[in-house]
Amino acid sequence: MDSYEISSLLIVMLPLLSFIVLAFAGKYITPKLSGLIGTCTIMLTAALAFYVAGGYFFNFGNSSGAYTRLIVFQFDWLHFTDNLHIDIGIVLDPISVMMLVVITFVSAMVHLYSLNYMHGEEYFGRYYAYLSLFSFSMLGLVVSVNIFQMYIFWELVGASSFLLIGFYFTKPSAIAAAKKAFIVTRFADLGFLIGIMMISYGTQSLDFFTIIERLTTPDSAYLANFAGSFIGMSALSWTLLLIFMGGAGKSAMFPLHIWLPDAMEGPTPVSALIHAATMVVAGVFLVARLFPIFAISAPDALLVVGYVGAFTALFAAIIACTQTDIKRVLAYSTISQIAYMMFALGVAGWGADKAEGFTASMFHLFTHAFFKALLFLGAGAVIHAVGSNEMKQMGGLRKSLPITHITFLIACLAISSIPPFAGFFSKEAILSAAMKSNLPIYYIGLFTGGLTSFYMFRLYFRIFWFKKPEAHAHNHEKHTWAMNISLILLALGSLAVGFLPFGRFVSADGRALELPLHILSAILPVSMALTGMALAYFFFANESTKSDEVVARFRTVYGWAYQKFYIDELYLFVTKKIVFNLIGRPIAWIDRKIVNGAINSTAWASLKTSEIIKPMQSGRVQTYAMFFLGGALILAAILIINFA
């Protein structure tokens, strides 16, 4: 094994080693040492990820003008037949290498930030153990060589997120949020599992790239296994939509989005980790991994992905405009931005002239990791200083939190796609691809961009302006060096990464793809963003009743949006009134009265029969002889009657 292969293996295994040490030897280690072990381990992992990425993109990854797929580590885990076996391995290709950089860097920033933010927590060591497990799970997911290996790590991500969301296990709300996230994503993962079984059965393989080859080759014999259709869509399209169902659950697409806002009950750094670069982009990564099949063999399924993404983006943005809890605003912002990535994949196609959407989606995933992590960590600094999540408890914090203020402003400008910040370049690429391919989705994305700018600067002005600063006059950043370093590094990323020639490294077919900046087409999105910013300034920069007057005028619409369009209540109604009462209770009655009744009746009959015949077992030989003689006489009589 060369240095890159060893480094690739260490990238995955180091977080696992950190988890094992912190989980099983944690009681023998001081909290401070636990934090240092976890942070130093993920810092080393991030350094190795950058080393491997540099080698892949500038050294060994490019062959004949295209980035190739490299299996750097693989072994036969479960061997059933020559055609059916499950391997465990590590694959390096443009999207997996990109994800290694994103996951490890953001995770490193979260680990570093948590040294200050989580200082003094009772279960400090356990917290870092959970972070390490989560990082290991995500890294294992993105380098999986086959779909079953991905599913294993997919479920491990779900389990570790359950632990992190429910970290404050003494809070009923945290426990409820953890269970909600776990259950909702399990329903989605059921569809994913069924899709895995269908696609592996039809292609006789679990390997990603074998599946892709067999389902994208013209006149492939394996396509005949998916020749049937239902409601105008092929069996292959339905199979891919089942797989997409798992991705929609992880990435919180409508209507499986309800778990993500409640996941805010976990520690704020956890929210940054889950929302920025890891769990919620797993669904986008899944669709990207199978993109050739979607684009070539099932474009109708890809169109469904596009429209689900577009609707979710608009839906979540509308809700974000009304929320007062700053973490919930950012949660719905995450849903909206992930939906941007999803509909960018939906408007893409195969071929150099159609694949811009794929690269734009991955580009936005990359830039979003920086500014969304920055937003959550900035929100954490605000909450740390104020002691509340509610906007009404904040205001005028720009003087007492100067570093947080500047970095948060940078993140707001980036997510609002204001040039020259990172989000501008990736969003412009997405809208450009949508404009060429699907105008309805383009207009939805354009309007959503304006809403994004509005609700983000509504948040910014309510936190850092709105009130005079006397209420929070003292500096809250004097002893938070680790938090400040993380904020500054992420702010620099939010400024710089947009200038990367991203298309040269990541594309659908591995070949360099330019993402040209269309100045004329960018005018309208930027104008929408500036309009949203101006409206936010007008309503929220100063203490006034202007926003209250608008709310009062549109009370019904505002109320529906504030209550998240009652989707959670609808789920509760369906589960409690229909599933539990109309289905669960009758089934429980049948089980209790009929099934259990039959079993209990049989037992009762056996007991009574035994009580009747028990006296026959007296132990007297004479009695047994009489029974024997009586039985013999009865048998003799029967024989005589039958043969007489």
C-alpha cells in the first residue's frame, strides 16, 4: 500500500479509534483530555483528507483527461456465490474525495468550537465519543464501494445522530426529538432497503459501479428486468424513487422534513455538524452517486427529484420567514438549501451540454458546508452569550460579540448569494442550469432566493441591531478562543471557496466542466437577494411596529406559516386517529380477544381435562388392569361388529 492508500484507510479508521478510546476508557480520562483526544484526532483526519484530495486531484486521480474511480482498499466480507458477495472497501472518485474534505474540515471546526462551548458539561467525554462515531459513520458512507456497505453506514449515521440529538437525555423535548428523527428516517430507510433489494436483484450485483454500468449500457440484458411499468413510469424509475425515498428522509425533503427542526434540541455544535456537511447531504450524495442511472435510464424519476426539491425549497423558505427561534430559522434554511441541491440534480442530464446541474449541485453542497456551519456556530455563540434561542431576547449584540457579528454577516451574505461570497457562485450555477432546462423550477428557485435573503437578514438584524446595545454591553468573546478560531476559519472559507474552479474537479462524467459566470443572468437573482435584504432592513433593523402591522394584516397566512402549515399535527392525526385507533386498536383487540383467547381456551381445556383424568392415576395395579381389560373388551366388541 502506498501513502495515499494508507492515508485513505486512516481517514476512516481514526475517528473509529477515537470513539473506542473515549467510549470505553472515558471514565479514566479527564474531560479536558477527552476533548483534546477527539479534536486532535479529527484534525489529523482532516489533514489526511486534504493530503489525499491534493494527491487525487493533482497527481494520481486524472487519467486521459478525466478523473477515474479508484478502489484503494477492498476485501470480501460476505461471500455467498460468485455473483452475490458483499465487499467492504474504500473508493476514491471526485464526489467521495470532495466529501472527505467537507466532512473532516467541518467536523474539525465543530470539535474545536465545542472545547469552549461544551466546557463544563457533565458528559463532556461522552459528547466527543458521539462526535467521533458520527464522523466515522459519515466517512464510511461516502467512500462505500457498494450500496449495501453504504446502507450499513447509512443506518449507523442514523443511530449516532440519535445519540447526539438526544444528548441532553434528561430533557423530555430532546428525547422526543431524537425518537422523532430516528422513526421518521426509519420509515424512509425502509423504502431505501426495498429499492436496494430490487436494484440488486435486477442487476445481480451490489457494487455501485457494476450496477451503473449494467443499467446505463444500451441494450443491456439487465434493463429487461425492469421492463414493466406502473402509472406511466418504468419499474426502474420506481426502484430509483424508492432509493430516493431514503435520501429524502435523510435530507429532510417534503413530506419527510418534520424531524429536522426538532433536531435543534441537541447541542448547537451538533446542529452545525448535522446540518452543514454530513447527515442532511447524505440524500443528495446518494442521488449523485446513482446519477448516471437517473439521467440516462430513468429521466422521469429524475424529474420527480427536481420537483420535490423545488417545492421543498420554497415551502421551507416560507416557514423560515416566520420562525422566532434562531436555530429553527437555520433549520428550515437548511431544508431549503439542501432542496436547492436536490432540484439542481433534478434539472441536470447526461452529457456535457446538460450536466451543469450536477456540478452546480455538488458546488453548492461544498460552499453550503462552510457558511451553514458558520451560521450555526455563530448562533451558538449568540445563545452562549444571551442564554436564549428567542429573537425577542436579543438585539444590539454587534458591540458585545464583534467577531461573531462580522462572521455571521459574512455567512448571511454568502447564503443570500451576494457577490463575491461563496454562495453567489454556486447558486448562480444552479439557477443557470435550471433556466436552461426547466423554467418553472427556475422561477421557484429565483423566488426562494429572495425569501432566503429576507429571512436571513431578518435574523441578522434582530440579533445584532434592532435594540440599543446597552443590554449586552460587556464583551462575551474574551475567553472563547476556540469558538473564535472556528468562526474565523469558516468565514474565510465562506469568502474564498466560491472562487475555486470547481467544475474542473467535480463533474458527472469525471471530465472538466466549466461553470461560466453569466453576468446578465445573475442580475435578476442578485436583485432579488438585495430586495430581500432591503425589506429585512426596513422591517427589522430598528425597533418599530412595521412588521407587527404586516403580520396583523396577513394574520391567517402568517399563522399557517408559523405553525409550519400544520404538517406535524397532520402526522399526529394520521398516526393517533387513523393508524392507532382505526388500525392499531382493532388489531390489538383481535390479538387480545381472538388469538390470545384461542390459545387461552386451549390451555383452559387442557387444564380441565387433566383435572378430570387425574384421578385415574391412582398408582394401584388393580385399577390399571381393569382399564386394560375394559379397553381390550371394547376393541374386541368393535372387531366383532365390523367383521361379523
